[in-house]
Amino acid sequence: MIENRPDDVIQSLVVTVDALVVKERRLMKIIQRLEDDGANTRGLMIESITITKPKREFDSPEDKDRYKEIQRERVAEGKKLPGREVTESTTSGDNKDLLLRAHAELRMTVSEKKQVLNQLFLMGITLERIEFERRRIENDDTRLALEKAKVELYRQRALGIIDLDELIAPAVLELDEPGDDG
């Protein structure tokens, strides 16, 4: 069943490992930056910045055009300032807390990468084992086919159908009488 798995499963796991390696490298850079900045700050850092822009939805394109026209008129009359309103807020976080979270994320990423690598390793071993068994079976089938051919040749010789001495290279086949063990 595993030998029927397409190569895209293995490829998918390889891509996952690549992505996890990139994530791991980025997290290590973030941790390094947090540790360096932590020595220069008093423990607070900007954790996130949120920018909010209002959005207006219209029922038809005509309504949208009418709204734009009214806004231009209001700006021209001095009742409204040009541009849009944007709300920006920042969230501060404790440097140590951010560092702990980055370390925890790094541990989870490394753990996930190990799991995927183990899957690849086990699949590789399994695929190697399947290939080994396939070759063993093919060799067994080949030996069985040769034994059947030998028996058939001796049967035909016993019936007088062929003369083994007339074969081109009987030594190549190393034909022993069937049942001879030595």
C-alpha cells in the first residue's frame, strides 16, 4: 500500500520541513533581537500596531458616485478636511513576556519539524524495505522460473524432444538434474 503513495506526499513533507526551517530561523532572529533590545530598554516594547480604516458600502455604483461628489463639495466648501480618517493604536508588551512567547513558539516549531523529519525518515525506511522485498520476490520468482525451465528441459530431453548437448551454452545455465542438491 505504501509503495503506491505518490511522490507528492514525500514532496509535501519536504516542503513542510523547508517552511518550518524558515520559521525557525525567523524566530531565532526575533529572539536575538528581543534579547538585544531587552538590554537597551526598560522591559516594554511595542507588541503590535493596529490601523483601522472606515469602509462604506453602497447599494449601487450610482450611490457611490453621489457620495464621492457630496464629499468633494463638502471639502470645497470647507466643511470637511481632505483625506480619510485612520485610527492607529499600539499595544505594548513586556519584553520578557514577548521573549517567553517567542521561545515557546520556537520549541513548538522545532518539535513539529522533528515530527515531519521522523515521518520522512520512517517513509524512507519503509520504502527501502518495500524495494528490498520487491527485489527479493523478483529474485525468488526468477529462481522459481529457472527451476521450472530446468525441469521442463529435462522433461523434454527425457521425451526425446530436444538434445541438451545441442544447446548453445549449457554451461551457462549450469543445468543440474532436478532434485540434485550437490
